[in-house]
Amino acid sequence: MKYAELAQTVTSLNNYIKEKIAEDEYLNNVLVKGEISNFKNHYTGHLYFTLKDENSLIKCIMFKSYAQKLNFLPKDGMKVMVFGTVSVFERDGVYQIYVKAMEEEGIGDLYAKYQKLKAKLEEEGLFDESTKRKIPKMPETIGVLTSQTGAVIRDIINVSTRRNPNVHIKLYPIPVQGEGAAEKIVHGINFMNEKVGADVLIIARGGGSLEDLWPFNEEIVARAIYNSAIPVISAVGHETDFTIADFVADLRAPTPSAAAELAVPDMIEIKEKILSNEKRLKNSLLKKVEYSRLRFEKVMTNRVFKEPTRNINDNYLRVDSFVKKLENIVKQRQYQSQIKYKELNSKLDALSPLKTLSRGYSIVEKDNKIVKSKKEIKQGEEVTLKFKDGDCKAKVI
């Protein structure tokens, strides 16, 4: 009990350390250079990041009032110089640099390597949308490459089984960071293709710095994803983290949970959609039947069905009318022809030599040819004299 009274609280200790650091003039104005990692641009406008070199790191925060004065947007891998004050955040008991100013020094080695590989693979066409495979709509087996322990696999299992209890999840444990992780990721992708035969493959891990995510920026991993016969969903890091694997994969998910949602259809939604479509189909069919019934009733009220012989009788009358018109036309043509015949006959009769014979004239013929001149006959020849009432023979004297 005596010792308990002498003990101080955690808060008082942190306050003491903070005051001691504040008394150090050197720590009140520090100029530090390093490489940015774990950069977060908070919705409040504050910037949170880690500044590191080859051997050490320190947390940094830059409040909105100072961040608004920057003429560039900080990002992971960028080398910078920061000016600020070292102080303690009492609640967490951590010391950090409260940055007042920042200047860009250059791009970190890892980030430069990342950009170089990204440009190379993009030029080769590994990111082309035309090469992306479609994610199956109703997969039976989901292959997952991630750490065997941790929140990632639990989230994927929980989301997947909730959406479809019948889906099979095949986990291939891989290290998600550190030396040799890239080779084991490639081996896992090949194993899933050759042995498991999953319908879709999820490659996932939680967020982290550029260094933590680096295995997913290795060229061998990118080419393994590109050559995979199984469609691949990449869910590496948080929503703001982008890796080479994200660009090569057939689909990128912002989080592992989102990857499970993209890979596994919600059976409740599908059932509801089926029921909705069934209802719409029934309603459409009922409307079609009702429309057909009304159309049938309308057709049956037509005169054709009520008086089936009326059309026939109407056609009879129409035929009789045409016949009568045809008869009138024929009679008219016949009458006109008779008149014309009489006219022509009168003209012909007026020009006929027989008409001349009726007035007392006769026609002399020799050898059935009309004699037109006395030179055509000789003395003693026989000729034929044609009169209106017959012929007779005569001899030329």
C-alpha cells in the first residue's frame, strides 16, 4: 500500500517526458532528412507518415495549417527534408516529429524501382484490359493466397460463407512480406493452377508500407499472375495502396473483404432476383393470355364469323355486276362493229363491178381474165360475157 501511494500514473510519466523533451532546444527545431513511408492523407487534411533511413525510423505528423503550404503531394518512397519539433503524444506514449515545413529531396530507391518496373510491364501489355479474364459469376471453389493467420483470411471466409454457404475456400498459406515471399507467392499461384483447379483466385494481405508490400511489386509475381489460367483478384493493402499485382490482376479489390464480395455472389440477392424474375414472368404471361383472350373475343365478333355466307353472297353480287358490265361492253362493241360493217359494205358495193352490170353493162372475159382492150382478143376467139343474171359464150367475128 505504501509503494502504491508513491507510484505515478502513466499519464504523469508521459507528461514528464514531454516536458523534458520540450526543454531541449535542439529538439524544438530539428531538420531531418529521410524517406517517406506509410503515408496517409487524412480526410481532416492532416498528414501522417513515417520518416526512415537504412537503420531507423520516426513517426511524423503535419497538421493541415502547415500541409496547405506544400507545393507538392508527398507519397511513399519520396525522399524529403522536414523541419519541425520533436514532442511526445501523451495518449500513446510515443514521440514524433511535428512537421512545420517539408521539401522534396528526391524519390526513394524502392519507389524508383517500382515506377521502372510498372512502366516496363505496361509497355509489354501486361496491364491491357483486353487481356483481363472475366470473373465467373457462380464460382464453386475460391482459391486464397494469404497469411494463414490474421484478419485477412478470417474476413474472406466470413464474407464468402455469409454470401454463399456452399462455396469452397481453398487456402494456400504464403508469407506476405519479407525475403523470399515473392518466390513463395509464385509457387502458390502455380500450385493453385496445377493442383487445386479453383474457379477464381484471391491474392490478399493487409495494408503496410512500400517495403511491406514489396513482394507484390516483384516482376516474377506479376508474370505469374498474368500467366495464371485462373482469373485473379488482387486485394493487397488498403484502398489507397497500389501494387504491380493490382495492375496485372484481372480485377482489383480495395480490401480483402471487398475481394470476397466480388468473387462470391450473394445467394440471398440471387434468390430474390430469381423470385422477382419469376413474378415478372408470371405477370407478363397473364397479361399475354388476357390480351390474347380479348383479341379472340374481338375477332369472334367480326362479321366474317357471325355471317360466314355474307361475304360469299357479296362476291356473287360483285361477279354478277362484272358479268353484266362485260355483256354491255360486248354488245356495244358488237353494235359498233355492225354499223362499221354496213358502212364498209356500202362503200364496197358502190365500187363493185357487179353493181355496174345491174345497170345494163356486161364484162368480157378471156381465160377467166377481164378483157380491157380489143387488142387483147382476135377474130374467131371465144370469150365469156358476164351479165347481172349469168354468163354466156360468144365468138369474135
